[in-house]
Amino acid sequence: MKTIKTLARYINGYWKDVTITWICVFLESLLEILVAFFLRYLMRNVENGNLQGIILWACILILMAVISAAFGLIAGIFASSASCGFGKNVREAMFIHVQDYSFQNIDHFSTSSIVTRLTTDVSNVQNSLMQILRSVLRAPLMVIFAVIMCFITAPGLAWIFLIIIPILLFALLFIATKVHPIFERVFTTYDQLNESVQEDVDGIRVVKSFERKDYHVSHFKKVSDYIYKNFISAEARLAFNNPILNLCVYASIILISFLGSNIIINSANTELKIPDLTTLFTYIMMIMMSLMMLSMIYVMIIISRNSAERIVEIISEKPAIYSKENAVKEVKDGRVEFQDVSFSYNGKKDVLSHVNLTFESGKSYGIIGPTGSSKTTLVSLMARLYDVREGAVKISGIDVRDYDLVSLRDSVAVVLQKNVLFTGTIRDNLRWGKADASDEEIFQACDIAQASEFIKSFPNGLDTMIVEGGNNVSGGQKQRLCIARALLKDPKILILDDSTSACDTHTDSLIRKGLKETKPEVTKFIIAQRVLSIMDCDKILVLDSGGKIIDFADHNTLLERCDVYQELYRTQLGGGDFDETANA
């Protein structure tokens, strides 16, 4: 019921279409029943050889059939309009809601699951709604009208329907109930199938380079076969519907034929005639087909219920991070304080524990440590991509939780490890940083990021199209474009999370030099694996694999007292990573 209430509001704006659909369905069903009822008068005139009566009733029945078909057509058009509008509203609401998710929310759902819910699940509910709008009223109306007309036509035989209908209805619903858990498994597996496809397509170059095609094909077939077997299992159960329906139809026809003929032959005063029996046979088919329709509606509801519940999970997921009322709109400077900060992912073991740090505005800070040392986590807390479990992160003396999120993230520019460019021109991508940025402003940012030269080398310059995933530019070019995009925000704090790892050391040094000379007021955080990338920073934070602070000082001080930093320096600048990079 909660699912229905949640989704019902998305049909707002289309209730007129729903109302027209149901009115037309009511009139269509009524006319169909009346056509069957009046058909007996046509047959009686045929039996009596009354040509004038035959023509009259034939014209009446044709007119009623045409009007009924017209109502059916109108109902279909408006049902389609309502269901498509509903699907549009739900899809837009989901997409907008996902945009408000924090990283913490996104961790709850896999990307493939969100995509499945936005596409397959919404389509399932939309298609089911269209059929339900047409049939959920029509099927019971047809049964009710047909039974009433049976009692009017042949009261002595109508009791047969009161026995057959409950038996058939119970059998059909029993089968549909058995199908329910199978469809639940199928839709859960769809996530895995989409995940497999997405992973394979995203990593197609790696798959080919390692010749892992057979593995991915095998994995895809395994998931696909599981879905196939479950669908076969569901369809095998649903296949019982037709035999049961036919059995009930034939049993009803035989009973009515046997009992009706006895009444006609043995009762001289009976009003029951052979045309009446024919009418009853028509009602039998109407009732049975309506019950079959009800069972299919039930199956649709089961399928769409699973999808609807998955949709509501997305819509009902409350953003873990949001702006308070009367939130602070302005970030004055780039001073950052960590006051007894502890943080864990999903309530598990702390990856940061009781961290106390102060970063002065306008200074540059390097952060170095092994993989898993929570370097990215530390800087993510500054932009409030996650909320601390304990303590406070303050910028310009104000807790980040007290800032308006838009204002905070406009002031804290983060260039993450995974550089993302979107389909569109280079100009479009860079204007994510500033929507109305002029070409002059764009090239100023690109000059600092060392991106201007390669952009100008493209025939179309800023109008060069970036394909999906940015696969038509190199890793280093992609990183430089992302840095330029961040600079266009004119932030108070700039975070480069291993954002020059694909650049050669010369380009890396030019980027750092440009930032130092042109952005002296910006607080800069540089996460790096190379000592060379951070040794010129005002201070360097050294973390261990458990996220604990080993030391926090300038380069020379660390060389004197920090064993871990000394080892990194010796390894890289003494003939290790540094030489390899320099010669690349």
C-alpha cells in the first residue's frame, strides 16, 4: 500500500485521462454485453423468417458494435497518455532525486541497479499501468454484467456460472501466486546482467588486451541462462491457464447444452429458446475471457509490484547530506580545520580516527601515503561529500554542515582520481565549472592547467567533440581538462586527488608553478604518489596504511625526522619511480 501511495502522486496531471479511460471502458463493456443480449432477438427473427426484423436488429447491433469499438479506441488512447505521462514523471523524479544523493547514498546502490530501475523497472510499471487502466475495470464489469444478463436470459441455468466462476478464479489466482517469487528472482538478476554488460563495455580495452573475452562471455551466459530458466519456470506455470480455462468453458457449454435442451424439450410452457442458449454460450466466453484477463492483470501487478518496490526504494532513499535551513551562503577563505574527526564507511571500522589538523588559507599542502591510507576520504570531508561520524570539519571557522551545499562545493573544487568528461564539446565540459565562462576565461584556466596547447592543436579547438567517457583524448589531456574545469569555479580551496598522475613530470611541475603564481589566495591540496609532485608544498601530510597521521611538516623537516618519507624520497628520487617517469 505504501508503494501505491508513493507512486500514485506521479499520475498527477493525468487524472483527466484516467477518468475518460474508465468512462469509455464502462460504456464499451456495457455495449458489448448488450450486443450479446440483443443478438438473440436477431436469431429469433432468423428462426421465424422475419426479414424486416433481421435487417432492423442487424443495423442496431452493427451500430452498437461500432460505438463500442470507438469507446475502446478512445479508452486506449487516453490510457496510453496517462501511463506514458506517469512513466515520464516517475523517471524524472528518480533522476532528479539521484542527483541529490550523497556518496553515502550512492554506496547503497550499484550503478547498474540504478540504471535498471530508471529504465527497465519504470517501463514495466508504465506498461502494466496502461493495461491495468484498460482492464482492471473492464474485466470485473464484463463478469458482473454477463452474470446479470444470464439471470435475465435464463434464470434456471445461471446457477452454473456461480459454481464455475469461483473455481476458475481460484485456480488462476493460485497459479499467479506461484509465479510471484520467480519474477522477484528475475528482476534481482537483471541488475547483475546490466552490471556485467556495463563492466564489459566500460573495460572493453582491458578485456581485449588481456584476451578475457571468453571469461566475460561465460559470465554473461551464466547470468542470462539463469534469467532464461526462471522465465521458463514462470511460463510453465502460466501455461496451465489456458487448459484450465478451456476445461471450464467446455464444462459450462456441455452443462448448459444438456440442461437447456432438456428444459426446451420437456417444458412446453418455457420461454427458453435455442437463441437464448446461443446467447448464454456468448456470455460464457465473455466471462471466462474476463477471468483470464483478471489473472493476467494479477501477474502484471506481481511483475510491476517488484519493479514498483525497487523504484520506491530509490525515491524513498533520503539524501544523507543536505543543506540546513538558513545555511551559510558564503565561504570567506580557505582555512580548514579538522577537530577530533572520526569517520567510517557504513558504520564499519573507522578509517580516520580522532584527526586534528589545521590548514591555513592560501597555503599549499601535499598528502602522501600508501593505497588505502584514506587520503581521498580526508579531502572528501572538506567538500562534504561525506559527513564525519564524530568531530567537525570547519572551513573559514564554520562547520561544513552549516554551509549551503551549493555554496560550499562552489568554493571547494575537487578533481577526483577518476577523471570524468561528458559527451559534448570541450567548451561544454569546461563550462561545468562556470556556465557563462567566456573563451578568454576558459583559456586562462587552460593555460594554468597546461591544456591550451593541445586544445589549439585540434582543428575545432574548443568545439572539439568529446566522445562518451572522453576516450578520444589521452589520460593526461583528460586530467588537464578536469583541472581547468575546477579552476573555472574560482574556488577558495582546490583539491587535486592524484590528478596529474598521467602527466609527465615537466607538465606536472608547470601546473604546480602556474597554480602557485596565479592562485596564491587559494588553499591547495595535492594528493600524490610521487614525492616530486608535493615536495614544494608548504607542508606535507604523511599517512600510514591505517589512515593514521605519521607526520605533518615541510619537505626538509620530513627528510630529517620522518623515516617513511625518507624511504619514499630515497626510492623515487634515488633511481626508482622518478627516473622512470622522467625518461618516459
